[in-house]
Amino acid sequence: MEQNFNLYHIFYTVARCKNISSAARELYISQPAISKAISRLETNLNTRLFFRSSRGVRLTEEGELLFHQVENAFLSISHGEEQLARIHKLGMGYLSIGVSSTLCKYVLLPILRPFVRENPHIQISISCQSSYETMQALEKGAVDIGLIGATDHMEAFTFLPVMEIQDIFVATRTYLDHVKERIFTDAPLSFKTVFAESTLMLLNKENITRQYVDRYLSQENLTAAQMIEVSSLDLLIEFAKTGLGIACVIRDFVLDDLADGRLLQLKMPVSIPKRQVGFAYLNTAPHLACVQKFLDFFADEAGRTAKTGPQGT
Amino acid sequence: MEQNFNLYHIFYTVARCKNISSAARELYISQPAISKAISRLETNLNTRLFFRSSRGVRLTEEGELLFHQVENAFLSISHGEEQLARIHKLGMGYLSIGVSSTLCKYVLLPILRPFVRENPHIQISISCQSSYETMQALEKGAVDIGLIGATDHMEAFTFLPVMEIQDIFVATRTYLDHVKERIFTDAPLSFKTVFAESTLMLLNKENITRQYVDRYLSQENLTAAQMIEVSSLDLLIEFAKTGLGIACVIRDFVLDDLADGRLLQLKMPVSIPKRQVGFAYLNTAPHLACVQKFLDFFADEAGRTAKTGPQGT
DNA sequence: TATTTACTATAAACATCGGTTATAGTATAA
DNA sequence: TTATACTATAACCGATGTTTATAGTAAATA
């Protein structure tokens, strides 16, 4: 292994600048220093890394390969340094959570409240992003914990279930009556028939939920007359309540509306499978004490509700 | 950003050795040199990285965080160096492919043959491993190309479809007759009934195929009287041909057996959705010329069969 | 309790490696 | 042709990181 890692730093800078002189400016050292450093690295690795010309330099094929790995390496290190900086600025009580906007409002905020009350000294940062981005951020170490729906391909993560969610289809009574009128019948309609005559409202494609629902729809061979895509669950619920069509929403988030009859849940012959939502964290990465505290907090919580749950409510 | 990356190398070594003295031995420099280097790094980062004692050193919480990132960095770099070494040893014509054992025999080998014939100078290395491992290897740069079934969560990859596969259930005629006898009827049996009375043979849990089939089974509410798990598709087919039960296999791989009647395909009301199999590669990573050549080769291939396919065969 | 052992830290001397300045060479643009 | 914007080479030099030597500390052993 190359012993002098400063050479990699120089290599990295030159490759980005595509130009030895400007790399020199960026690194605040002289042009010949860089020139020599690159030559040295090439000698040590026994590989030509750049094509030189009077217009600058260009990575060779091998240089390109190396650059990719070196870039990763430096990103990793600067990430590490950022983490340390964060600790200094904000103290050790710092916790960053990645979560989708849907889950943020309805799941994270409620369960976060008791933790924040008990641990006011712990700074919490929340990044709303897609579940996929959250998983990426976890892998890069950009967030400590993610709140996401369980999927396959989570081998790299430890998953701590928090709640189970059930996707259902809802609409207003008015809307459904409307559909019935259109078909000229008073007889009870099948789920599939209602569906075929309705406007279906879903989250847009980026959403994991949407992918999940799409799979269900294709498996059950369900198609709607019309489709509307919406970017947030809140909007989706609003659209449903104004009687625009049938929306696919998470049951727990519309309990009130179901209770007072503003929304009706469509009866389905085969319901959409339930999904686990929970905290995920990289099982290789080390944790700050406060992250551990957070996880313990919810592990206890889960234990308690598991015990008291059956008797309560 | 810390300017002296050699300090990180020393830090990395010390953290692994948990001991300054043995790190000194490993790095072939003196113990005081290390001791000072670590102090310097701590000063620069403004962070205590190790607890010292007369028994050695231990990472602090912050040190642990940093170590995680630094480890990543060095793994990346040594990966890069290995790639270069590979190129030197084997010349530029080197291509490594990750593939599951199932797909290797039935998919990769046949389609690889023409490529190898046309490009005898290109060294090819094939690693048989699970699809998950293949994706990991792609991300680490350990293999250039993976041959895997398409799934969700492939945002990081470019996917080049090669064929479509269809999972089906097969058994010998003898076996099915047997099942009928047991139920004391000559009437044609439903798929579900036959299933409930049979031994079902599947690949074991690690396999992506299995996960796919499991999902189907639970959605269709299918259960078998007995289950056998097998580690390879070859074995599975053998088991089916000896009349041990109903096996779930990939249709294209048993065409001969279906043609000459050694195996029968069970008719299903809802068939298992088809799956795409194809080459995947990281869309961020650069490619050696020969990797590009490989991809182009199959892109052309796909183009040709798409054009000539309808008229041919 | 004394002694040995296995660590890390500090100090001073010193050599090396990587930096600087100065200059030459080369391709492209004006 | 000249000007410009690059990279390469040479000779020199000094900071940085090395070494040796020594001290300090905690645990293990007698």
C-alpha cells in the first residue's frame, strides 16, 4: 500500500481541477511541488495516472478508477471530521434522524415528544427526505437513525419496529353514492366495480408507499377510471375529504375522519398487507451515547407497551 | 480538513492494534513517532481520540466515530490499489462478474460464450454469490458487473435486461396421480387443493427467488402439506424429476423436461409475475474499456435479437 | 511490598522528504 | 509571431517528523 497518503490528497485535488496549476493554487503550494508529487505517486503505483498536455491534465483509464476510490475515501474522512465538528459545536447530545415527510408528521413527532421531554439537553435534527435517501444517508453516516417502512434489502440495518401501518382506500359517502348513480344501480357494488368507475388518488411515484400500493394494485388487477398523484399524504387526505375520489391512505392517520363519518373505508376482499414502520440504523456504525440512549428509550417503550398494551385502551 | 493524511494512517493502525507500541512495529517506525503523531492529530482535530493507559490505548467515543469513517477511507483506497494491481498483472482486459449460482449456469454461461469467443484476450472472473452479496460487491467495486434479477431499490445501478424469467410449479405425472389417489377422486382438482396435499420444494431462504415466491404464496394464500428447502436449482429440478413433490423452478431451465413429459407444469389461476434478469453496474463508477466493451456487446446483442426475434425461430 | 514488565510521554538532536525559486519546454490562441 | 497558459526539471533549503534516550505509570508477579 502506498505509504504517503498526502500524495492521494494531491492526486484527488489535481483530478478535480484537471489542472496542476490550479490545484497548486487550491492547495497553497507551488506548481512544481504538485508536479513532482504526481510523478512520485505514479512511480510508486507503477501506473500512469494522467495524460499531460499544455492545456492541463486528463485522467487515464487507470487514473479514473483510482480517482473513484480515492474520492470515496476523502468523502468518508471529511464526513468523519464533520461529525467531530458537530460534536464540538453542539456537544455530545446530538442526534440526527432521517424520515419521510409522511411519517414525520404522523409517526415521528408523536413518539418523539416524550423523548424530548425527558432529554431536553439532546439536540435533535430531522431531515425530511424519501426513504431511499434516508437509507443512503444512513450508509454515508449523514444521519444517525432513520424512520422508515420495513422493506427487503435491509440486511445492512438493524430495524426496531415502532408501529404497524395499514394502507386502506377511503372516500366520502357522497362520492361513493355518486359513483353508484352513474352505474344506474342500487345493488351493492363490488369493490372492483366501484374502483373501475372512480378517480384513484395516490402518492406520487417517489414514495415507497406508492410502490407498495402499486404492487398490490397490479396483483389484484385493479384499475381505476382516472388517477391523480399527490406529493403529500396530508394533501391526499384533504382531496379525499373534499370528495374528489378514492384515496389510498394510512389507516391510523385518518381515524378521526373515519370515526365521524367524513370518510368511509372501502371494504376490500383482499386487504393490502400491513407494513412495519420503525427505526433503522446501520449495524456496523458506532453510536454516540445519545443515539444509544434514544434507541434504548424506544426499546423500553416498546417493551412497556407490549406488556401493558393488552390491558390498556 | 486535516492536511496531513499520514496522521490518519497512523491513527487507523493504532486503533486497530489498540496499542501504540505494536502499531509502531507494524508501521516500522518508532513508538515516540506514533505517540507524537496521535497527539498532533488530536490537537488538529481538537478532539481526544484515545484513552491511554499503561496497558495500551482505547478509542474514545469520538475516536470510534472517526475510526469508522477512516476505516472506510482506507478500504476504498486499498481497493483502488488492488484494481490497479489487477490491471498490471492481467493487462487491461480484465472483467469480473458477480452472479448467483442459479443464474450462473443457466443464464450467464450461455450468453457469455459468444463474448468470450470474440474477445479471447479478455480475462473473465466470475464470483458466485447471492444477489445481495453481488450488489454489495458492486458498490465496493469488487466486481465490475453483476447479473441479477431486477428488484426495487436499484436506484444506484444501471440495469440492462437480458432475459425475462417465469417461475412455475412442476412435478412428475406420477407424483400428481399419487396425490389424486390419496384424495379418492378422479375429478380434476383445483390448483389449491393439489397444493394443500403436496410436498412443496423451494430454494432456501437466502435466495432472492425464494423471497419472491414466498410473497406470491402468501398473497395467494397457498400452503402445502410439507416443505423441503434445497440450496440449488439443479438439485431442486432433480428432486422434482424423481417425483418427490412439486418444485418451484424457472421455466426456461426445464424446457427439455417439460417437452419430453418428464415434468408437468401445474396450471395456476394466477401465475407468478415474470421477472427481469439482467446486468447491473454502478452508475457512478468509471469503467475500464473492456467493461464497456462487454456492455456494448450485450446492448448490440439485445438490439439484434429485438429486431430479428419476431421473424426468427 | 518490592520488582519486573509492558506500556505511553517528553526532550533534544538530526536527517529526510517535500517544499521553494528559477528556468526550460511545449502546445494553443491571438 | 508573439503571448499565454500550461507542465517538467534542477538546485537549493528548511520544516517536519524521525530517532535515541529517558522518564513516568499502572498492572502483574514474586
